[in-house]
Amino acid sequence: MFDYSRVRNYYIACGYTDMRKQIDGLVALVELQYGKKADETSLFLFCGVRSDRIKALYWDGTGYVLLYKRLSEKLFQWPRNEQELKLLTKQEFRWLMEGLSIVQKKAFEPGNPGTVC
């Protein structure tokens, strides 16, 4: 059973990924192109040219898990302008899975605690 509670880092591979890649190809992409190591706290997300499907790569402690999601009518709001690995917040990950953009214009920006006068 996949346990989302262990995931602390949600990484999104911006741009396009060859969706013919399976586990070994995606692990190689994460390690060689992005210089990251898959562990129990990280989930890596990939999207191809068609924005109606994504793949997620996760290490569960005993092996890699490849998750695949295909939308029936809508498209994921995937950032296409970069060829980098972007760290998402838990809220941005939730927005992405709900079909929203990871950049919400009306959302509050995380801030620092203020001082008492």
C-alpha cells in the first residue's frame, strides 16, 4: 500500500518527459539529469506532450513504485517553460492533482511571523 504521509518533497519535472520511460528510465532521469536520489520522502512527477496523463515515481523502502494518472476530460496545468526539477509545496501538489495551476494568483504567499508592537 502506498503511504502518502511519508512524502515530504514533491518534485515536478517541468517541461516534457518521454512518457514511454518506465521505472528504470525515470530513475536514471532523476539521478543523472537532476542529480537527485529517490527516497521514502520524495515523489517525482513527470508529464509528456499530452497533458492528460502524468507518472509519479516513488521509493517505498523496498523498491520503486510507478503511479500513472490519466484524466478523462481535462488537462493538467503543467509548467512547460523550464527544463528543471521544481520543488512543490504540499498545497501546490494538491492544486496540481485537482487540475489547477501550481501558481494561484489569489493564494496567500507563505510568510514569516511578525513582531508584536
